[in-house]
Amino acid sequence: MPKPAKQSANTTARRPRWRRWLVLLTGLSLCGTLGIAAGIIGAWFYVVPGLPAAETIRDIPLQIPLRIFSRDGRLIEEVGERRRIIVTFDELPPHVVNAFVAAEDSRFFSHPGVDPIGIGRALVNYVRSGSRGQGGSTITQQLARDYFLTRERLFSRKLREAFLAWKIEQEFSKQEIMALFVNKMFFGQRAYGVAAAAQVYFGKPLSNISVSEAAILAGVLPAPSFYNPVRSAGNARIRRDYVLGRMLDLGFVDQSEYRVAMEEPVMSQLHGTATELSAPYVAEMVRREMLERYGEDTYSAGYRVVTTLDSRMQNSATYALKNGLLEFTRRRGYRGPIDRIDFDPALHERPFTEWPEETQLALDGYSKPGGLLVALVTRLRDDNGADIVLEDGSRNVLPWHGISWARPYIDGQSRGPVPTSVGQVLNPGDIVHIMPIQAGGYALAQAPRVQGAIVSLDPKDGAITSLAGGFDFSISKYNRANQASRQPGSSFKPFIYSAALEHGNTAATLLLDAPVVINSSELEAVWRPVNYTGRFYGEQRMREALVRSMNLASVRLLLNNTGIGNTLRHLEPFGFGPATLIRNGSLALGGGNATPLDMAQAYAVFANGGYAVKPYVIDGIFGPNNEELYRAAPAVVCERCQPVEEPPAETIADEVDEFAELGVPGEPDSIATLDRSEAAVAGDIAETVSPEQVERSQELALLNMVEVAETYRPDASEEPSLYEGVNLAPRIISAQNAYIVADMMRDVINRGTGRRARVLGRRDLSGKTGTSNDRRDAWFAGFNGDMSSIVWIGYDNYDPLGPGEEGSRTALPVWIEFAKRALQGAPNNQLPMPEGIVTVRISKTSGCPADTRVPPSDAMFEIFRVGHVPVCQQAEEQEDIFNQDDAYQFDEELPPSGDVIFQR
């Protein structure tokens, strides 16, 4: 029995030892826990006071590029080193959120900012596989690091990161944290934020990306260079598959969605900013102005600029200018293919994918200016067409009607014969430019060497509604709309005629179109200006001289009737600079220099009734939080906001008395709306009016004129919103002057050098063609109450445009194409005849008021300012030293452009 007692003693001895170990371990654990707690508390008091406040994230601006929009909200350009599009949580598709949660932080919506379970899982995965799957840092920790910390691998940094994450979770909701995260992170290829990454890699808005594409973007974050789907589709696919697997494990997708996403190929290429309106020259104007205002912050502070551009007018301008330059290039001849390779005809029968690699890549690297495409000619067809292959390997046909224009280019003045077969133009192996045509298919094309510009203003306030400064901004950033100062030629004449009206002349003043010889110290040599036809037309009324663009009559008008000094003083308020306002006789023919924008600004004065407006392109500037930083306050035209200066009633009454003494009948109401070109019909009607009706019409005219003479004086209580607080545009010429000049220019379109524009079928258009010396510049200026628009065509190196290339043939068709699209559906908008103008029946020959003795064939109606109707007796017929028959053959024999350039 003693033996068991000994056993019991040993057992008793062992039990206390076990308990002692348990107590020891428990004590150590407790001490460890207390130590860790003490460490955490100590670290908290040591680290946290030096940490930034979490709420300051709201005050840290993200680097957001400058974004430029049209006035109707179309994106024009994005300018900045970093591409970023800010989105809210509500704008994130659910599968995008789920992809980031699966890839980066599966317990994001449940942990307090730091996830011990996630850290442990990451350590286990790393030990097992040696590679990173889901990282140990939560999304909130990564956000804290990217906003406040560096990426140095130190324990102290990780500790600060963890505490910051906890503070962020206390300050922001999970939805806010997710939005901050996806907007902040770098995705490679200058893309910051998931919305910009979707545009860069897939060329689509974030709302349109698929589950597979969302997994690709979420997978990029750990290493944007390594997992970049453009640089390494294989690496991107591996990472995408991992993310999709995690989404399946977490229940974010079902088996069917997972299978579809896994089967989707990883295809990506770099995409530029998805702009909605092509206006690169305007974007550059805005960039420069913003740089002057805000310096380098322009590119990163998230400014949003709203311009004055109207998207329909801008699209019209871009289309018209490009087509016009291409058409001009076709007229001047074909310069040949852009390159040529040795091409094996047998390849034509084989699929493109079986071609040798060097042949498949033959089209790479060639520029595509203005949207032209590049193609390889593979075979000439029996039907006179040509088989072609495009860059993507697709096959097509160039039909003969798209090739037949290609007469060989010899030089700027001449072309070769018209081709009769495709072999005279193309050969297999030719690399050529082509363009799509409206009828379908393609036509042979070539990049223009000629350049051009088009600009349009709103004449009511100077807002630039459309502007294109060249054929292709990527080829030439020189903005010809506001930088190319060129000779405006005859398009400058309306300003000379406006000055003449202010100095005693009328639309009926007779001008002598006869040889002029000027020897002036201002000129390099004796100057002998000529007319386009080389002929002289004798005495012509001022209206006819402008309508037919007579040079010699215009020079005499400037030098003999108005004077250079008076003219220059009259023109300065139009906005012209010293380069335009030269002090010699060539001023009459546009011998100075002006930019298209200068001309559009000046023509706006005629379009708005006599007010000076200044061009502007920025309507508003907004900050990253959509706060308004700037709003344009242009001087605006407001006819009712200021009194109208009109001649006194006594003057009008006296004038009517003078008409009565001469026996001039008043204008019956039934004739008032007739065009002056219908003078013969009007004359017949006038002759049927009885003496009693004439007397009554004179009485009515007198009463009407006296009423018209009463000037408008707005009362303080009368619609003050129309002019109180409004920056009013100054009047620089009278309403009567502006109306008469615009009316003469309506005749330029109705029956003069701009008559091609009649195809538009509008009654409210006025315009003027222009061609400079040696046909180096072609212009057309046109306007109505809604727009003042200028087209200029020319070579940057001042080469002549070539035979027959005047304003009416070269620039006017571009303006017509623009106006057809820009004014489509718009009602006629012609300024009404202002007070202080009378309509008088005159003799075409003498310009004098016509009595009943003037035959209908020589009668027409003309408009005059009150007080300026000529008072003269009908002159006897005189024999003129000039051939009057030739003069009256003008309409039939003068080419469409009467613009004549002075020669020295």
C-alpha cells in the first residue's frame, strides 16, 4: 500500500507545476496585452498630435486639368499634365465599386480603417505564394498614405498611416472614402482617377465600362506600369482574372457573369480626351489667356472655362473651311502620292493578315491632316477605279469620279492635261491620302498647302461664336484668324464708302472711273491702279462703284471727295490698327494689313447699326467646386438704351418742299418694298399715279418724316432693366450710315461680285469680296443681324493663289457653305430702316431726283439720309470721252469677282 501513496505524492507535485506554467503564461499574456495597450496609447499620444487633421482632405485640391467648353456645354479641350475627371460615389457603377473592394480591401465596408484580419491574411498569402494578392493596407490606409504620407518602408510610417486611417473613418463616410480613393489614385498613362482611366484605356465614360474592364482598372493600381493593359495585355489579364475570382468568392458576380467577364478579351489602346467639339485654335487662345490670369495653376487647379462658341456655328465653320481648302487644292492640281513602296501584285489576292509584316506596317507613321486617311493602292481596275487597303487592313475602291480631278500639278500658275485613265494618276504601291465622300466610299485627296481662316462674331456684343485658324492645328498651330495680318483688298472698300457718306457723299454721288496716276513720297514708285478687267467705266454712282468693286472710282472717292485725313479719323473707332490705316491712296483698295478677326470686328459695326463691339471668347471661368470666378461683361448694343440722334423736323420739312418744287413724286406705299433692281416696274407704276395722288402722297410723306424725326428719349420708368447696369457699346457711326452701307452691300450679293451667295435664298445678307495684290489673299466678309463672318484664304509664304483665284471664287464658296449650315432654320434678321432715311426716285444716269420726264428705264429708288438728298436739275445728255457702251456691258462681261488689285 505505501507505493500508491508515493504515486499520489508525485501527482500532487506535478499539478502545481502545471498550474504555475498556466499562471505564468496568463501573466505574460496579460503583461503583453498591457504592454501593447500601453504602447498603442503611448504611440497615440506620441504620433497623433503630429498628424494632420483628417478633415483637411477636403481642403487639399486634386490636380485637375483645365477643361474648356462651348457655351452650350460641349467639351472642346482638356489641358494639363494629369488627366482627371472627378466623380461622386453615386456616379460609380456598382460593379466598379465591387471590383476595387475585391482587389484592395474585401472588408472595406465593415472595418474601422485598419483591418487586422486582412493584415493576417495578407501575411499568410505572402508566406505561401511569395507574391502579393490583396495587400495588407486597407483602402482607407492607402488614401491616408497618398494624401499625407510618403511610401518609405518604415514602421513609423505604417503606424502613422494606421492612426490616420482611423481618424479618416471618424470624419468621412465609407461612400465618401471610396469616392476620394478612386478619384485620387494613379492608373498610369497620365490618368489620375478611375473615370480618367476609363477614358484613357477604353475610350468610354465610366458608366459604360464592363465588369471585365472594371476588374482591369482595379487590377492596375498595385503597379500601373506592370499591369498596364496597353503595354502588357498578358500581365493585365492575369491580374484581371485574380480580381474577377475575388469578386466571385465575395458574391459580387454570379457564375454566369464571371464566365462572360473571363471570356472577354483584354484589349486596350490609348485614347485622347473625348472632346465633343473641334475648336483647337480657340482652346489655345483660352489657354494663353488663362495662363496670363492664373499662371501655372492653370493646368492643375481644376478651372472650367465656358467660351462664347456656338457648337453648331463652330462645326459649320470647321467643315466649310476644310472642304474649301481641299477643293482649292484639287483645282490647283495633283502633286502625286505621299510615298511609294515596292508592292507584289500577288498580295492583292491574299488576305491582309498573310502579307509580309513590313507590308502590313507600310501605312504606319504617315500623318493624317484634317482627318484625311492613308491608303495603299494595290491594283488598278478595268473600270478606271483603283483597289486600296486602309491602315486597319480593310479593303475598298477608289472610283474614277473620285480620281478624275487629278490633273498633274506643274506650278502655282499651271496644271497638266485632264487625265483620261487611272493609270495616268495612280500605280500599285502608291501611298495616298483619301477622304470619305457624301455619296459613300472614298475619293483621292491631298493635304492642302494653302491655308485659311474663318471667324464669326455676334454683332450685338462681340462674342466669338466660331473660329478656325487653319486646316489642321496639329500640323500648324499658327492661328491665322487672329495672327495673320494680310491685305484685305476690296473687302476694305465699305469702310472707305462709310467715311465718304459722313463727308457729303451719298449712294447716288457720281464717281469717275478713269485712269489714275499718283506720284507720292508714301509710295515706292508712281502708282497706276487698274480695274480687274483693265477697262474704264466712266461716271458711276457710288452704289454701283461698290457693288461692282471699281478700283479707280474708289481711289478718286478717297482722294478727291473725302480725303485721307478725314477717312482715317472715321476709321479709327472701328478697331483698326496702324498697319491697316496707311496714309496713301492704296488705303482705298485695302493696301494695309488686317487680321480676319479685325475685319469681323469692323464689319460688326455695319451689322449692328453703328456700334463698336470688342471680340471676346471667354464667357465665364469656374473653379473646381463650380464657383464662378469670372463672368464676361462685354459692351452690348442696346438701341433703346440711349437716345437716337436724328435731324430736326424742320430739316425734313424743308427737304420735302424741295422735292415738291422739283416735281418729284413721293414713293407710293405699294412701291416701298420693291427692290431697286425692279426700277422699271416701279417707274411704270409711278407714272400711273394721278396728280391728286402725288399731292396726297407728298402730304403723307411729310407727316411721316416729321414723326420719324422725333427722337426717342427713354423715360426713367420705362423698362430700366434694358439699360440700367448694362455696359453699353459706344456708337461710332450713325444708324443711317450703317444702314446705307449695309444696303449697298446687299446689292453686292443680289447682283454684284458676291452674287453666288444668292443660292442661300435669304434676303438679309450683306457682303463684300476682296482680293489682294497679285491674288495673294482672297476674302469674303458677310453679315446679317445675327453674325459678322469673315473668310480668308492664302499661303503663309505669300505665294499667289493662282489664275482666277479671287474672293468670289476662292473665299465666297467657303462662306456660303458656312452660312448654309450656321443659318439653317434661322429667320431673316435684317436691321430695320432707321429713322432719318428717305427713299427717293432718282435717275440712274445722273443720280439726281427723277421727275416725271425721266423714262422708267432710267429710274430707280435710292435711299438717302434726311438732309442729304441731292438737289440738282436733270443734266442734258453729254458725250463722254469713255465708251459708255462698254460701261453698260459690265454685268455681262465682268467675271464673278470684280475685285481689282492695285499695281505699283
